[in-house]
Amino acid sequence: MIFEMIMLICFGAAWPFSVYKSYKSKSIKGKSIAFSYVIFIGYIAGILHKIFHDYDWVIYLYIFNSILVFIDILLYYRNKKYKQP
């Protein structure tokens, strides 16, 4: 559990910066929506694993990270309309 927690904290540390950058820049430059979906699906799988097989408080790290990734996905679509033709 400790290594899972460290992994989630380290991965999760980057998402607030990504969300902030997406929000402020109104740009999709450097973003891969496919990558974001893969990460989001991975977090959902982690949540489901915690629910059905190994429930502990680490589930909240999965939930927090998945929310941030979902916000970044929403910002991608918002910012896509700002893209210059």
C-alpha cells in the first residue's frame, strides 16, 4: 500500500499544474486527449479494484486524481474551440 500511495501522490502532483495551465492558456498545444483518456481509465480501474478487492483509504487518492484528469479532459474540449484554423 505504501508504494501505491507514493505512486499516486507523485502522479497526482502534476495534475493541478496541468489543469491550471489548460485553464489559463486556453490552448490544446502539447495535449494528447488519447493519453488523458488512457490515464482516466487507469484511475477508474484503480478505483474499481479498491472497491471490489482491496478497499482502503488510498481509494481517495485515485478519486482525487481521476477528478483532476476529468477536469483536464473537459478543459481540452473547451480549449479546442479556441484553436486557430
